[in-house]
Amino acid sequence: MEIDEDKIDEAVLALLWLTRHNGCCAWKGFDWATTDRLHHKGLIGDPVNKSKSLVLTDEGLRRSEELFRQLFTR
């Protein structure tokens, strides 16, 4: 089975919208490879730190809400 990592990244980014707090922070309970790809795409701050949450960039925040609405609302 061939996995489309971009689709995985989009789903995780959408779920980050669901778990966000303090405006632009979200819990980082997702696969490290995925959060690393999201960081390299400029959608989140560097996830490698001792914090239990990560910071969405302005673009990441906008895109995560867009994807959440697209994937999870009626």
C-alpha cells in the first residue's frame, strides 16, 4: 500500500485545529515524522522542545481551520 503523506499531513493539521488552545497552540500528540513535515512546510513552529504543545504559524492556523471545516463539518 502506498501512503500519501500529504493527505496524512492535512488530516493532522485539521486535528490540530480541534485541539488548539490559547489561540494558536495545539497539543502535540501526533507522529513526530508528521509534525516534522508540517514544520518544514512552515505550518507549525519547531515541534522539538519540552513543551506538550506546539505553535501553529499564521498560515498553519488558517489552513488548519480550512481543513477542519472541509473534512469534519456538514
